[in-house]
Amino acid sequence: MKISVLTATYNRKELLKNLYDSLLKNVNDGIEIEWLIMDDGSNDGTTERIEEWKKENKIEIKNERQENQGKMVAINHLVEKATGDLMVDCDSDDYFTENAFQIIKEVYEKNKEKKGIYAFCFLKYDTKGTNMGNDFKKQETTMFDLYFKEGETGEKAIVFFSKIRKKYQHQLEKKERFITEARLFHKMDESNKMLCINQPIMICEYQEEGYTNNIRKQFEENPFGYYAYFQEILQKDFQGVVFSKRWYAIKHFILFSYLTKQYQIKTIRGLQNKLWYVIFFIPGILKSRLKFNRKLEFRN
């Protein structure tokens, strides 16, 4: 069994050491590892550090460089290059538990012939050993159902079947550089499900300059991708969706309608969602205008 680990990085030389060390701890008989790294224009000596690790020849490392094109472009490229049976994205501020790949191997061997599964979904812990979300309620589910119907929270570690993952790419809009991974997951949900395992395989330590801690900046710089994402969500069947998630989708669709100046109630599926959209449209637009300080304009 071979696992491809995909990492997009930018000025994270010191943090990458934690990930590298965790990969070395997971080298076991019967598990082949390749680490594919895309340096998104770092100037902190990241490339030189990676070259040093390659000379150690302890695991297979393949690295490339792009100039500030963003994480999603980087991952799209690395997916094409991956040669493993399985692949997993691992951010440069994340690293694996000591027994992560053995857990993955055991799950893979039991389920590699199972039909209709595109990924294994594992838990993700923080550096204090705390679950970043909840335990899974169902063994088989979709990413949409997991978060919108089953009340799941927090990040997960997703290990994909490579043959399926290679059929999909992160879809960016109007030369934007970022979009939530959930948009890709929801596309994959349409024809397959995930198998959920209540075991942690990854540790996360968020950085101040990371995507999660700069979400407002991400919204402002990538509004068309987020607009498309929430538009796609509101075209789904909302039977069984909890109210908090219904409200989450509608208020964000209004926000990104404002930021992109696109107002299309006809794309919303279901009378109830359309009604909530109409009720909260004006308050939502006014709140968005105050928060983002932009002039309200309509496009034909």
C-alpha cells in the first residue's frame, strides 16, 4: 500500500519539520510513503530545507515551486502527480499521530474492495489532545450530511482513494486563489460516500496567519467562489437539514450576493429556503454593508 501526502506551503520552514518528523515515525513495513510538496513562493529557506531532507533519503519526497498562486492551485497540481493508492492533504501546520498510517492501512485492507466509498474520514485533534469536533454518529455518510444533518463540527482528516480523487479538482472562480474544500467534497458526495472512523490520525495547530484566522480576508478576496459554493448548497435537498445550518447557508448566500452584486433567488431550491431568503434579505444586506463598507449596487 502506498500513501501520497500532499502539502501546499508558504514560509512554513520550521513548522514543516513537525510534519516531516511525523512521517518518519510512520515508516512501517508494507506502507510506502511519498510526500509531495508545493512551495507557493516562500522566501524563508523552505526549498533549501526540503532539499536537505531529500538528501537524507528516509522517505520519498517530491517538491515543486509556484509563485503565489494559492493553496488550491497547488493541491490541484499535486493531485495529478500523486502515485499512491491513497492520498491525504496535510497542511504545513498539521502533522500525523505516531500510529496514523498503521490505522489507515488496517482500515484500507478491510474496505479496499467496498463499492461507493471515495474516502475514509478520521478525527483530527489539537496539540492538547482534544477532538476538534465530535465523534461520528454514522459509519457511512456524505460530507454534506455529516455537517448539515448530523450536527458534526470541527475539521476532519480525509484520506481519499486516489483513483476517485483524481477525477476532481478545486474549482476556482474568476482567477480567485481560494475556495473552501467543502465545495469539492460536495461534488464527490454526488456519486459516493465516506467511511467514518472514530480514531485520530492528525494533529493541528492553527497559525495566526492561517486561512482560518483570516476568514474575513478570504471572504473579501474570494467572493465569487464562496457565492458559487453557497448557491450550490441551496440547490440541494434540505430535508433533514438542521435549522442552524439552513440559517448558516442563507445568511452567507446573502453576504456573498452583496459582495459579488449577484442576486438570484430563482437558484434557491425549496419554498422554505426562498421564504427565509426574502425575509432576511434586507437586514442581511444592511449588515453586510456595515461590515464590509461597500456601496450597494445591482447587476442585470
